[in-house]
Amino acid sequence: MLHLRLGMNSWLRVAGSTVIVLAAFVAVGTLSGSPAARSSAPAQVTFNRDIAPIIFRSCSTCHRPGEAAPFSLLNFSDAKKHARQIVDVTQSRAMPPWLPEPQKLKFADEMRLADSEINLIRQWVEQGAIEGAPADLPPPPKFVEGWRLGQPDLVLTAIKPLTLPPSGTDTYWNFIFPVPIQETRWVKAVEIRPGDKRYVHHANILVDRAGSLRQRESAPGAGFGGMEIRIESQVFDPDSHLLFWKPGTIPYVEPEGMALRLDKGTDLVLNTHLQPSGKPEVIQPSIGLYFTPRAATKVPMLLQLENDAKLDIPAGQKDFLVTDEFTLPIDVELMAIYPHAHYLGRDIQALATLPGGTTETLIHIPHWNLNWQAVYRYLEPVRLPKGTKVSLRYVYDNSEENPLNPNHPPARVMGGNRSSDEMCHLWLQVLPVNFDPAQGDPRMALQEALARHDVEKNPADFEAHYNLAAMLQAKDRLDAAIREYELAVRLRPEDAVANNALGAALVGAGHPEQGVGYLQAALKTRPEYFDARYNLGLALAAQNDFEGAAQQFRLALKLQPDDANVEANLGAALAEMGQFPGAKAHFERALQIDPNQAIAKENLQALQKAMGAH
Amino acid sequence: MGLGRLCFLNRPMFVAAAVFCAALAQAQTALDLEGRAVSPLAADSSKVVVLVFLRRDCPVSSRYAPEIQQISKQYADRAAFWLVYPDKTETPQAIRKYLQDYGYRLPALRDPDHVLVKLGRAQITPEVAVFDRDRRLVYDGRIDDWYVDLSRARPAPTTHELEDAIRAASSGKPVAKSEVRGVGCYISDLE
């Protein structure tokens, strides 16, 4: 008698946590301009002595050829040609683009000008924009040409460029970059070159470990449109990095111990926000990857606060407040923050209330502008102990007075993925600290707390039930997971991912006869769904329908020909039916793909013993 | 208007300077891309005249290209459009390339002395000046309200000052708004 092992719970292919990652963008205008510093300023302001140091430090990085800004600011005549414009945009703080108000917790790479600098610029222009003495001019700024961090270890270029039309509204486009690696690599830095920087407002990289976005392309490499996209992930592997580009971004090198994991078959998806220029533009981004031989020892996680369900903003309402708050179940260090709303967002704030009762502002943007959205990294990680309440407070303006209002006249606006819908999201990159590794991955506690919070907040939230189920399943609490998956499927009866997950959980819990129907439902929605095909094979095999199982495994192999698990299980099903030569061939093929495939190894030995005995 | 301009021939390259000065003296008006003096207001008195002030290095100016082209086409029977480049350092070659890149099919003028700028009371690029059939300035300012400020543009304009002015001026009616300043780049920065 052969000892055959078919896939068990842990072999089931389940999309773990469904993560909706967003992408967005925008502009600002506060008219401030306090007349301070006038007394301390030199009587005659000159470019060479007083203005050049400000321009070289805070403007030239983007205002030079090949960069994002529309004209250069590298010398006196450049500045003179835009002098009054520079006064206007610095007074309004539209330039340099930096949205957050000054606060106690400092951000890295802050681009804010001091009031005294803004006043100096104004004085310079009022006095006739004088050049000044050549001896006063500081040396011109030096910039690294090409890749900022040197030649990357791997450069990925978009397969098909996008031609941006000369006019029309802003465009959101996603480029998919398959990563040609044969084994897992660790990435310590990513440099995004978004194509022609003048027309790319921002770009965000999403890590798609399951190839779930490829199906949205009309042809491989074609890319696809859309502002907000959803990524499915196989296992508990929450996103941990904010890979973001905006004009002026300096590539970020991960701190010691941190790195982004890339596996064979991973796609990087670049979500871009593009703005027409007046003429057709060809956009072909590329991504440079810098590897490190050291695997990550510290794994941060992205926490998302959100409350899109509360976004039902009446037409004309000027101050529509949305809040969310989440209490941290463990100690963390906050590394970066990324607020996101669309065109109605106006005043955006995030706070942390520590267990002792003190409240810190994590970020405050009084004039939100999607065009200049950004990831803000803290200069020093912010300690947030267990029990800290993190809250968001976003105010939306759906009145006629909001010039960015997508509707004219204003109309009711709900939460949603289109740029004319609204969003209320806040991402926090946190690193769990002070945890006991024996208690398992601390991120699980965060994810579960977050999933429970989401379900409580919104019982009709499909993703919340789904994510909670995935967490429970990851902790082997299968019955509880099944209940949550059922709630998710009830909310979206045709969702392939949820049906597959529920079916797989039922098979794992020893109810294959109940699982089959959900797996078939998943395949009805998405016939090319490899995971559901594979799981259906397992469900049939668990009911001793080996012929049916073999058929499903064969179909699965058509979808992913190099999957060792499928080969091993197909071999096992054939062996069960007494088809030993066929079984042997598939076990061998499984081991060819993955020499450590346990089922194939074990079964092949048993099979050879059995065949030898004949 | 019409101030006399002194021409100092104090350059070592006397001949070249003389030619340059002659062109200026002759100009007192805008130049086409061949360097010939052109008076856009003298042309075809059956139509209103629209001067569109642009800078190549002004992104707001550039983003308006499809809109300007479209409006000029729509009102071709009633309005004669001229693109005006007030930057004196701008070369005809660079302007030609720009017109081609942005798909313009409109005559372009250089206005190095800001004769048309003064005539059309332009302050910003892009702005327009609309002259009626009697060549009175009836509107100067923005094309529409697409831009709110340099960092914010509406999804679509909600007012259309240029089109309103063309329609009124070409049918002999008074123009409702005679002046609304634009958003973009200062022409005075070019002086």
C-alpha cells in the first residue's frame, strides 16, 4: 500500500490579505507672507549674495534640464526671467511643494522655506532683481547625472511606452514590470525613473507577488488604466514598503536590517499619475533595483486607517468631517506616513494619543493638494507604545468654492476608486518593536486587530471580512475563518478570490464536499484561476475522485506549467489510480522543478519500492 | 504709445548693428518669423482680432495649446488669431519647432519691444487681447478660468471669457467683462 500524501491545509492556495493600494496626487495655496525679518535683511538684496543660495538649495534640484520643473533655475538670468512668478509661488507656498505644517515630529528632506527667505526673495524683486557682485555668487549646485545611486544591479524598462494625449483630464496609468530573477533577491533601494519627469506627477510601485494584475492587460506589457488598484497576495505577507516617486524625490536606501523581498515571478507595478502638456508625450518609465546579499532582519508593515464607507458627501457641503481611530495592540516605531484623499480633501490631519494622554500631531496638511501628495518619512522613527490611539481627521469640501471639485455644479460624492470619487486613507509604515519572537510574527497581531477594527466599523465591508478570515486562517483558526469567508462571499457571491478562499478553507477543515461548490463558483467567474483549479483538484482527491482530481491538476498545469506542487499532486492522483509509470514521470518532473518537493520525494520512494516489489 | 526710440550705434560690429537697428526702427511693431514687420491689427477688417500671448517656458501657456487651436478653429470665420511671443531672446527657429510640436496652425509673431503687449495690455502668459472690427480693445486677460493659481487647475473651465468676447465683439454687442487677469507667467519678468 502506498503512503500517499495529498496537499493539506498548508498547501492550499489562498489569497491571504487582499490589500487595496492606492495611488493619488494634487496643489496648494495659502497666502501668508508675514512681513517679518525685514529689519534684519540687508538693505540691498542681490541675487549673487542673498538669493542664489536659496535657489540653488531649494529650487535647482528640480528646476534644471531633464528634471520635473518646466524651466531651469540655475543662474541669475533664469531667476530674473521668472522673478515675479517666484515671489508669487513662494509667498503662497505653492513652491517648493511641501504640504505639511511645521510640527514637533520632524520629517526628513523637508522642502519648506523659512519666512525670512520668502521675504528676502520678495525684497529682491521689489528692489529691481539686482544681480550683485560676481564675487558673492556661491559655486553652482552639483548634481549626479543619471541614476542617483550609481548604476543599478537591475534595470527594468516598461515594455510598451504610453502616448499621453495633448489635452484632456489627468491620466492614471499602470505599467507592469515582470522581474527577471530566478531566485529570491533582497532590495535595499529602488530608484524610479518615471519617464519624462515633466509630465509625471507622481508614481507608486506596488509589489504584485501573485501576478494578479497581469490579467488586466490587453496584451503582455500593454499596461492598463486606473487610479486605485487591488492586489491579491498568496500568504500573510503584508506590504511593508512605501515605494513612491514625486518630483525631487531622492531614492531612499533602506535602513540597516531592512530590505524588500522579491521572489521569482514577482511583478512590480508602477502606478503613475500623468498630466497632459499640450502636445503628445511618450512616457516610458524605468525602475532601477539595488540588491543586498543580506536578507531583511527587521520587517516593517503598512497599517491602513481608512473610512471610505463614511464618505457620502452632500452636494455643496463645505466641511464634511470623516474620522477613524485605531488602537495599537503592540509597540511600534512609526517610520513614514502617507495620507491620501482625492480632490475634495481639504484639511488632513493624523494624531497619536499616547497611553498617558498626550497627543502628538503626526501630520497636518491644512490645504491638501492631490497633485503634490507624498510619502513623508520621519527624521527619527516615532515610538508609539501599545495602547496608542492613532486617529485620522479629514475634512472635505464639496462646495462650489473648491475649484478642484470634479463636479460643476457640485454633486453628491461617495467613496470609490475613480478620481471623481473620494477617498479617506492614511498609511503608516510601522516597525514592531519589543516583541517576543516566540509569540510569532508580531505583524499578525497588528493585522488581526486592524481587520477586527474594520469589521466593527463596517459590517458590510467585503474586504474587512475577507482580511479577517485570512488572518484567522493563518493562525489555523479554521472554523472562525470559514465564518468570516462566508460573510465575505455573502457580500460578493461572485467574487472569485473569496469563493476560492472559502472553498480552500473548507477543504482544509476536512469538508471537501462543501468546498467543491465554492471552488466551482470561483472558476465560473474566472476560468483561468490557477489557485481555484488546484484547490478543486485537492478537494476531489480528498473525496477519492482521483480521476476528477487528475483532470483538474492537468488543467492547472496548463495555466502554470512549472508548478512542482501540482506535478506532485498529479503524480499522487495517478498513483492512487494505479497508473504508476505516469505517476513516476510526474514525481520526477516535480523534483526537477523543485528538488525539495516533499510529497514528490516521499511518494517517489514509496512508488519505487512498490514497483520494485512487483 | 508711439514713443520714439533712440538707436545707439555704439557696437564694434558697425554694419551688423546698423542692420539690427534698422530692423528695430522699421519694426515699432511685431515681427513675423522671417523678421518682417507685421501689423496684425491692419489685417482683414471683417474679423475681430485675437492676440494670444505665450511663452515657451511657461507650462500653463503650453497646456493651453489644444484649447487655443480649437477655439481659433471654431471661430475662424469671425476672428483672426495671432500667437505673440514677447520674449526678446526667443529665436524664430525655436518658435517654429514649438508650433510644430504643439500642433499649432496659427501665424506667430515675435514682440521683442512689447509693442503688442502694451497694445493688448497683456501681463501674463497665456493671456489674450480681443480687438473688435474697429480695432478697439474690448477684452484683455485670461482665456477661461481653467487655472485657479499656478498649482491648481480645475477639471474643466467653468467660464469662457475669450469665447464670450469673440462672440460679443463679432456681433457688435458690448463685452460683459472687459478684463480678467490670467494665471501663468509674468511678461514683466522678461523686461
